Amino acid sequence: MGLKEQINDDVKNAMRAKDSARLGTLRLLTAEIKKKEVDERVDVQDGDVIAILGKMIKQRKDSITQFEAGGRQDLADNERAEMTVLSAYLPAAMSDAEVDAIVAAAIAETGAAGPQDMGKVMGVVKAKVAGRADMGVVSARIKAALAK
């Protein structure tokens, strides 16, 4: 069963359980999936769904920061709850050692010599860690590795 089908099943289960908070978040997710399908005229695959999830989680993190800065803890808590629901569909996060190993392999593969090769390395690493690691952290690790 694909990720999209799993999400659709979970929407039905949330309706049956009358779990309105979870249902609302899942409906937002299915709307984003349908939007991508219609806009690009494609049938989304698991990789596409993971990219959508990553984008939505990043939006939630940004919103939490803004709400907390504005003193709206209630709204920040709602965003955290949505982020928890969305995170359940992402693959397991990579450890720091796994990320470092992928970065080292990408540097060797591309023949990167310094910070000017950041884009080449990032392109290779991004394909391998998509949805499994925070790209901000990955970027910092690449910069640190290239600075050596």
C-alpha cells in the first residue's frame, strides 16, 4: 500500500473515530496531494508525498516560531499537533553518522574541493536524504566538510 492510500485510509478512520483535529490535518494533506496532481497532471508517488509532507512540516515550524514570538502559545500548540500528525508519515529520520557518511560519499563522488562545490554536493546529497533529514542541518554538515 502506498503512502497516498495509507493517508486516505487514515482519513476514513479519523472520520469514524470523530477525531476532528487529526481529520482536519489529514484533509489539508490530501488537499495538497490533489493540488499537485491537478497542477502537474501526474499521479503522485511516495516520493512526491514525502516532499509535500516536508514542505508542510517546514511551514508548521515557521508558524510555531512566529506564533511564539507573538505570544500566541495556543496557536503554536495547534501547529505542533498538526506537525505530529504529519511527521507520522515520514520515513525514520537519519542519524548524524548516516548523514555524515552520505556527505563524505557525495564529496568523493563529485570530487568537491572546497566551498565553491557546495551546489554539486548538495544536489547529490539531497536526492539521498530527502524526507529523512532536515536539509538545514545537512547543508551545515556539507559546509563544515568542505571547509576542511
